[in-house]
Amino acid sequence: MQTHNLGYPRIGSHRELKKASEQYWAGKITAQQLMQTGSHIRLYNWQLQKDAGLDLVPCNDFSFYDQVLDTCLMTGAIPVRYHDLMQEKQLPYIDLLFAMARGYQQNGFDITAMEMTKWFDTNYHYIVPEFTAGQQFTLFNLKALHEFNEAKRHGIPAKPVLLGPVSFLLLGKEKEEGFHRIDLLNKLLPVYIDLLTQLEEAGAYYVQLDEPCLSLNLSDHERQAFTKAYQEIRSKTQLKIILASYFECYGENLPTVLRLPVQVLHLDLVRCPSQLEDILDTDIARSKLILSLGVVDGRNIWKNNFETSLAVIHQAVSRLGADRIWIAPSCSLLHVPCDLALETNEQVLTPAVRQWLAFARQKIEEVITLKQLASGETDDTLNARLRENIQANSNRAASLLIHNAAVKARTAAITDKDATRNSVFSIRKKRQQDVLQLPLFPTTTIGSFPQTTEVRSWRARWKKGELTQQQYDDLIAGETEASIRWQEETGIDVLVHGEFERNDMVEYFGEQLEGFAFTQNGWVQSYGSRCVKPPVIYGDVSRTTPMTIRWTSYAQSLTHMPVKGMLTGPVTILQWSFVRNDQPRSETCTQIALAIRDEVTDLEKAGIRVIQIDEPAIREGLPLRKENWKAYLDWAVRAFRIAAAGVKDETQIHTHMCYSEFNDIIRHIADMDADVITIECSRSQMELLDAFAAFSYPNDIGPGVYDIHSPRVPSRQEMVQLMEKARAVLPAAQLWVNPDCGLKTRGWNETRAALVEMVNAAKELRQTL
Ligand code: GLN
Ligand code: ZN
């Protein structure tokens, strides 16, 4: 029995990579210093995994930005717009990489970055490869080989990790018409084979090829590409291939997968426990295939349950023999924080909750302990570890911290009526209009206003105790008042308080809800140098005190105009947290929905007439396989409805969604039945609205009329034109005028100028009616 790991977090336990990259971009350290940080992190990670006793340690899982971008560079898939940088500028490799990731605006060049998108259903973002019909591939970069040699020099039993050729193609995009990227496989394979041959010559024995697209619904043509690729690779190299997919079952791809000529097949048994039996039921026993059992959760922070994992391992061993079984995390550990040992502040993470957790380093130890226990080793330390694990899991199951009978009773008692507004939209719309008296094309914003360095410094100083609560509150009050006054003067119709008191749209609520824990150092890479620190939902969620009433009603007290209360929706809170694994996600989501519902009704009681429940993460929560979409959308939409439906007809509920593809979920978006939905839209030139138009979406819509991602101030005319486009596909009476989301990342100057123009644009539109 062997142990291996699919990938280790690359940001460094203290976010060394983030800090060094940002210093390098700011010109404060040299490329050589940045490279040094990279090799320190790699060595630290390798040594840690080797010392823990791991048989095969991943290499080439490190990246200065993203492993898919690295694969573009490896295969020479460098879009034409960067070629001048290479030829004319002779840009060093690392600068070329960052130019592709972040764009390049220097020395007379102005080259856009490559697109970025979410890595499957994680919060990690990868760079989307760009392919053309005449795409050529060359072995352009040998990072994989260099890192293998580097590991070897340090005496690490290293296993190179590469993104497999078929997933690499599938994850990319065609940049011109007339071909399918999968048809580039013939041209791509020689590059992979060249590299694999060099790795083999350098002494590699196993290589891990990640093909996570095997977790998706594939066409026959796509499935055949896998067969072709792996037969070709087999015929050209002696390297032993570990084929890894994760995040889902192999599903209907399994028969194809089982016939691929690979030595080791990795199974994500956390996301898909049932597939082990499916596989053991086939005639696999007669082959030589080794199974890598991904039993330690690489996507979540909970301590493994040794008893459950051992039962799974024993089942596989009894069928195939121990030498055909490997133990591993379910996927790369990129998606969990580095090291629980760094959580030393008991005020932040209490020992009671901490004892239930395992981060990357602890997960490696779990993998090794599982192998030792499964192999029948016994000694005092091992016995103690097993006892400790059983203890932690059983006290978690029974803990009073987790279980709140009142919450469970309340979710069990929810009826359809609780998830339904009193009247249908057409009636609500009239009643709301009687109260709100809004003009046509009403104007509003998405919630936040600029979080200036000053505002952020107040919060930092208050947290450090340098400002008293009173002083901090006074400053926030001043900022809120200024924003209300300014919105009144500008003539915005539905105002917002500005969210100055909030650090992050999930953390702010999590900190005030029961059932949430936070870490000091639980950082996870989101993209490039950007890291997030997701809250941990460990127990039944409830709201014991109002969370937003104070600042919302303060803002409302300053003006006669309606101020929109601003909440984060249940699905988004769930999606951007580490979620408990001892009950279905739907159950946790419903609990959060009830907490938000209480806040919504309290806002109404406090005289707030418009309430926005942000749900930017609805779409990203979609399961990877289409057959699971319906179940998810049913509970996700219901959670939103539960949160929203506690109010009177007169109270107007808004929701907001960031840029996403709405076509295939529009029916469900309509089912949420928000009175108004604002969507991030301007980048698509209003094309996103087509989905709403085609569906005859009944409720009101505010398509974003300007892109807030750039400091550029749009002209009134541009915004009028965009709204004209909207009006061409939807009735004017349904339309709102608002910017895209994220004003908190902008400065006040451009925000003010742009919103003045936006209000003028709305006025112009009204005159044309
Ligand atoms: N209310 C939030 C804001 O305006 C919404 C953020 C988001 O769309 N992700 O910043
Ligand atoms: Zn948004």
C-alpha cells in the first residue's frame, strides 16, 4: 500500500507567495528574490510531506499564478497578442507569465489579460487557455522537468503532476469559429510525449495526469479523445501514469476510464463514495490497475473519520490486495488552508471547534496514519491517534455547540406558504408603487460605496483597540451620512447606506450568526496572489440579534427617500464558507435562510421599504453534472424564497447576481420571485438580457449600465444607448437603471462622476417615453 498526495497549497503557510508576488509587481523586489521565495515554498512543502512519511510527493503542483496558465506556457499556447512582448521585448519568462495573467500596460504596450474563470465548483480561478484554428504547440517551457530535478536534488521521492492534455483542451476556449478545440489533440500530444520522455529520462517513475473533465458530462467525441490520448501516451513512454479526476463521480465516463491504459486510477471517494463499489463490481480484479482511494477530504477542513475510511480501505484491499491500493486526499489540497498548527489564538478559534479540524498538513498526516492502520501496524502512537480521532468525531457528533433543537424544529416545520409571498408579483408591484412612488427607470446602486483606505484603516484601528467602539461608530456614521446626503443631491431614487461597516459580505454576517467559526490564518488561494479566508460553518445556524438594523435604520432616519437594506443571501453565505459535512448542504442553507428571513422581517419592522438579498453565488453552486442540477436548484431557490417571503406585499425585495450565464437557469431565477433583480451586465453589452427576454421574465430587472471594474467614467450617452438596447427586448416599465456591482473597490471621484451621468441618463430615458 502506498500513500501519495495530488497537490499541496502553494501560497506558503504565511502567504509568502502572495506577499512576494505583490512586492515584485510593485518593483520592490527582484525577479531573483521572487524565484527564491518560490523555491523556499516548494522545498518547505516537499520536506514536510516527505518527513510525514508520504511515499510519493507531488512536484510541479507549485505555480507562480495558476497551473492552467503554466500548461499554456508549457505547450506554447501563447496568444498572438503577447508575441511582440516575447520577440521585441524579449520579456523574461516570469514577466510573460504575469503579462498573460494580468495584462501588460507598459512601454507603449497595452495588452489585455487572459480570461479567468472558476475551477469547477471551487472558489479557485484558473486562466482560460485560448486556441485558434491554426493553433501550434511546442514544448515551450520545462518548468515541470526543472521542478522534478529540483525535488530530486533535495532527495524528495517526487511525482510530477501535469494537467492532462484532454482537460487542458476542454478547459480552454476557441478564439475563432470553425473548429472544435478537442480536434487540436493530435497536435498537442507530441508536446506532452516529448515532456514525458524527458521526465522519464530524468528518472521519474510515476507521473500524475489530472483529467478533472472526466467528472463532467462528456460527448462521445470528447470521451474518445481520452482513449486516443492515453493510448498514444502509453505507446510512446514507459512512465507509469496516475490518472486523476476529482470533485465528482466518473459516472457514465467510467467504462471508458476503466479501459484507459494507465497504471493507477484515482477516485474521489469524498464526493462520490459509491463509485468504489461500482468499480469493484466490474472485472477490474482481473486487471493490474491500482486504485488510489481519495478518502481524505481535500475540499473541506474537517478531520477525517478514521473508522469510516478504514472500512472503505479494507473493502478495497479485500478485493484487490494491499499492493493495488493507494491512499490519498480526495483532490489537490490547494483548496484548504495550510496548517492548523498556526491557529494559536483560542479567542479566534476555540479549542472545542479546533479539535474537529484538519488543514493540509494535518491531512497529509491523516493519509499516512490511515495507511499504517490499514496495514495492521500497531504501536502506542498509532493507537493514541486512532483513539483521539474516534474521540474527536464522537464528541463532534454529540456536541451541544453543534446541535440546536429549536433551529432543527424550525426548519422541519417550514411549509410552502413560508416560502411564498402573500400575493403574486403584479399585485405586489402596484402596492409597492403606491408606497414608493418611483419614476419610470428608477435609479439605484448595488449596495457598497467606496471603501477608502481611510475607512479600512478605521476598522483596523478599532480591531486593534486604537479606536473605541464609540469613535469607530461615529466615523462610520459620518461616512454613511455623507453618502446619503450625496445620493439625495444626485437624485438617486432608491438609496443605499454604503456598507462602510462591512469587511466582507459573508464574514460580516457570519461573525454575527451562531454556528460560524473564523480562523486567523486559514487562507486559501482564490486566484494569483488573491487569497480568501472562508468562515467555518460548524453548527446549527441561528440569528440571536439583528445584524444590519442599526446602520440601515440610521441611514433611513436621515432621509425621506427609501433606503435599501442590504443582506447577503443564504446560498452565497453557504457557497463562500467551509460547510459542515454532517448534514446535507440543503439543510444548512435552510437554516441560514431562516436567519436571513428574521433579519428581513426586522428590517421591515424598522420601516425599511426595500430590501436587497444578494445571491451572486447561485450559479457557481451548480453541481458539475447536469443530472444533479434540479435537486440543487430546488433547494437553493427555496432557500432564497424562505429568506424573502416573510414580508408584506408592500415591501420590495431585490436580489443581485454577478456576471453569469443565465440561459439554462432562467426559469429558476424567475422562480426566486424577487421583485427586482439587478445583474452585472455591462461587459456583455446587455446580451445577458436576452435570456430574460426570451423567457418573458415577469418581474423587474436592473441591468448594470456601466462596468465598475475600470476607473473610466462612462458618458451619459453610452448608458442611454445600453438602456435603449435593454428597452428593445424588455418593456420599459420593467427596467431599472443601476451600475454593475462592486463600487466598494472604486474611488469616490470616479464613482460620483459616473453616478451623476447615470442619473442624467435615466432622466433622458424618461423624456423619450
Ligand atoms: N452588495 C454588494 C456590493 O455592492 C454586492 C457584491 C457582489 O455583487 N458580489 O458590493
Ligand atoms: Zn455582483
